[in-house]
Amino acid sequence: MIFALFLAMCCFLASPLAQAADTLSANQTLRDGQTLVSSGQVFEFGFLSPNKSSARYLGIWYKNIPLQVTWVANRNNPITDSSAELALSSQGSVSLRNGLMNYWSVIPAGAVDEPFLRLLDNGNLVLSDASASDSSGDYLWQSFDNITNTLLPEMKLGWNLRTGLKQNMTSWASEADPSSGQYTFSLEPPDAPQLILWEGSQKQFRWGPWNGERFSGSNEFKANAVFDPMFISSPEEVYYTYTVVDNSTLSRFIVTPEGAIQYLAWLDNQWTNLVTLQRDYCDNYGECGPYGTCYDSTVGNCRCLKGFRRNDSNPLDWTGGCSRTWNLSCGNGECFVKYKGLKLPDNSRLLGNRSSNLEECLKNCSCMAFTRVDVHGNGGDCLLWFGDLVDMKNYPSGGDVIHIRMAKAEIDAIARAKRRRRIAIAVGISVSTVCGMLILAFIGRYALQRRKERRRATYSVYRDSGDGGPEEDLELPLLDIVAVADATNNFSFQNKVGQGHIAHRARCCCEEALTELWAGPERVQERGYTDCQTSTPESCEAPRMLHSWRRKNVNLRVLAEPKLGPPPFRFGLFKTALNFKIQSLFNSARTPTDKGMENMDRGECTWTSRCPDGGRISLEGSAEVHPAATRRPANNVIGRAYVRQRDF
């Protein structure tokens, strides 16, 4: 009985379940069907068959969501059955074997006292020594140093300069085959690091070099709401990594079997593609050839840099690139020309002493370009290019500055073009200024002229003839307010002869005042008023100032006969903001058949009898008269006693 209990205890201690679910201790095994689960229930480690493959692999995947593999141990050496097991020896070696067949193994360097294998919540499988310090830098081995197709947060893509370890991402052969595919994503070289996607030994895409803030020519490698990318450079390590803003968010950075590079996050119970690096035609490596620049996603939309000309005439084939308009002569007045908004070209070299970059590059005839960037966070470095400049892209929002070596003839041509441009700008500004001043002067003169015309204008009133004939123009002469005031004794109430609800009427007090009021054409012009529409003073006669006026209602026409002679002028005074207008009413075209004349005693109809005040003329003074007073014929009549304007 005691022996049976002892045997059961030994079996229990030998079982992987004797330790925590995330740890495999020395002399324990992990068989097909058994797994290790991280303490936070995020990742799981064990045997798997991706996409219902018949082969078995040892790997890590996300727990509690549909199978998504993040790391595979024996990716190029699949297991054909379920009899294999993972074992950890007391010396710290890890082996995946099936009898005598070894599929995968890890042998630590140096002696190990208490080895254990543990799965962490970040997806990292680590081999550690319990007797050593429990820090991340003391791992004997870790899966994060052996990346497959997935880069998890805190994984490092780059170089360990101390050990010489290079960490790359390699695609799967297919969705069901985790063996190494044909695409590799790497960070290289370590001195001027840039990200490159390889298809075999050929470059397919390139981002970089690192300029201190981002990889040149790409804004995709920047922080967003899910993850925060980082580039780390130190004397021991140069690598690219990223962290997650929310640790509860599952995210991964993968290279697909088709060569696509994607950032994925588990959102709303599905994998969401947040970023795809290859966006358009211009991301392809070297599409426009040497010294050619790609401008957008359209195939063949390449251009040569200024100072270069195209080598091939085929509009869709730019592999030949561009060549210099003027050949270099090595030191004979050559200079460097600044180009902005470009993705920096490939094949750069780092120069340690950035203060002597220009001199070093000028001394070397094969040095074609240079730029200053802060690659390693030490305040700035100098990158030099030797040979042709390849794989450039127009990138106004995320591009960099590069200085390219140019021949003296090209420098002179650029200087002449700048001078012409400055002259053209100066001439354009001068012409624009003069034109603007002329326009302002014209507008000012026009406004002043309109203002004067409004003050001295002759207003025309169109009235309808009683028989439906064409309207006739009614011209209103302007008279001096001082003369009008003198003629009416300053609009005295003693001269008042009537009033309406808007205006009152006053009569002239003397013939001298009337003479002063109705001055001749020359006098009118002296006072600054004129009603003449012609250019000669001789045409300005008093009859010209009389208005041809017809009543719309023939029963209310002015009662006047040609035999009476010219009637005395009858004026209507209308005060406006600036002047008084005096209207003369006289109808010389009246016919004897007009209604209102049949019952009139023509013998007694004289202007003296009509105007018993000695021919004095009634004036109507108004402080503010509505325009209807001149437009409506019914407002204007001649009474039996004097000429007046009808009350309104």
C-alpha cells in the first residue's frame, strides 16, 4: 500500500501538470494534446495543425479566439503523427522528438542548474534558470529571437550588434503550410537602417532610411490609436518594434504568403487590417530607374530630376531611368543642388564625422549625393551615396532633403533660371501694383464723377401721352436756392397762396426777384447749373427750359392758347437734400378740340385775367415733396385766379 502511494506521487511529480500551467520544468515532457497556457489566459503553447493540415507542428497561438498561430518551432520539419513529445532535460536542453527522430531542439550555452520553460502573456516562450536572476535579460533562449511570419508587440526586428543575431520576418509558404516562404522582411544595414521586403534575393519594397522621426518615404510607420511604433538604436542593438496602446487589444504585424505587410488588430471579434504598407505602384522598388522619381500610383508616371534627361523613349518602361544633361568633370566648379520632398534613395552609407560631409563628398568623385539625418539619435549623421541614385519617390508630405552633385554648366543654368524667375516675379508685382493703382484711381474718379452728376444732374421724368403715344422726356432745370428764397421773401407766410397736406405754395413778390430767379443761360452757367444737353451756350435759351408736357387725362390739360402768346412761366419748387427744382408747365401743342375748351370765353381768356396779381408767378415751396408730384398729371392744374399746383 505504501509502495503504491509512493509510485503515484512520483508519477504526479513527473507530470507537466505538477507545476503551473504556464511552465514546463526539468525532466518533464509535453505530449500531443497537452498545452501550456500563459498566466493571463492570452496565449497557448502546444501541438497544432494549421488550416486542417495533416502535419503536426509545435507552436504558439492566441487562446479563446479562432486559431491564429504566432510562432512555430519546427516550421520546416513537420511531424507526421501525434507520437512526438517535447522534453526539457536537467541540463537545460529542449528537444522535440519522436523516438530517435529529432524535429527541433534548443541547447543553451553554458551550464544550467534549474532550467524551466515558461509561456509569458506577451506570447514569448522563454528558457530560464531558476537559480539565476529573474530578469528578461537573463533568458537562456526565447522565441522572440526566432521570428517566423509574425511580429508581436515587444518583438524586435533588427540586429543584436553584441551577438551578431539578425532577426527577420519570413512569410509562410501558404496558409496551411508554415514552412519558410519566399518573402523576407528585414531591417538593414545597421549603420543606415531601412526596412526592405525581399522576394528571394530581389528587393521588392523599401522604406527608409530612418531619419530620426520615421522611415523616409512612408508615413505608415507612425503612432495611431492602436499601436505605437518605435525605432531603437544603441551600441548593442538596432531594431524596430512597437507597443500596444491598450494591452487588452490583440495585435500582430505579419508578412502574408503573397508578400503583403499588414498591421492587424482583433476588433469586434474579427481581425481588422489597420495598415498595409504596399499602397501603390510607386512603392515597388526602382520602378523609375536611376535618377528617376515616381510621382503617383499610375503605371509609368515617372519623371527625371531637374538637370537629368530620360534614357528610354518607351512611356511605360522606365527601367533605364535618366542620365545627366551635363556630365561631371570631378572638381571643376561642381556643386551640390538641393532637392526637397523625396524618398531618400537606396544604397546609402553612414559617414561618422558629419561636420566634414561636404568636403569628404567633394573630394570623392564617385560621391553623388549627401544628406544630414539623425539616424542614431545623437544629434545628426551624414549619409553619402556612391553611384547611381535608385528608388526615389515624390513625397511632399513625408519626404526628405538630399543634395545631389551637379556639373558647373548645370549650376549656371539653374542660376540663370532663378534670375529670370526673380525678374518675372518683380515685373509681375510691379505691373500688378500699377494696374491696381490705376483701377483704384478709375474707381475713385468714377465715384467722384457720379457724385457730381447726382448733384448737378438733370432728372428726366417719363410721362404717358393721353393717346397712348410714346413717352416724352421731361427735363427739370436747377435753380439757385438763394434766388428762390429772394423771390419768395424767404418763403414768407405773407406770400403764401395755399397749401396741401405735404407742401405749401408761395408767390414771387417782385418782377426783379423773378428776373433773378429765372436767369438767362449765361447766368445759370455762372451759378453752376445747366439744363443744356448740348455743348454750346447759344443753344441754352429760355424756351429750351420749357417742358413739353401733356396730361394723361385730356380733360385736365393746361388751358392755354397759342394766341395768348407765351404764358408766364409756372414753376413748382421741390426741395431735395441739395437743391430746389423748378418745373415749368407749358403745353404748346394743345388743339382747339381738346375737352374743357368748348365753354370757355376766349376773349376774356388772357394771362392777365388769369393772373390778377400782375402776372406774378406762383411758386410752390416744399421741404419734402414726394416724386409722385411730378409723375402724376392730376397733381398739376391751372386755376382761374393764378397758376398753381393742385393740392395733394
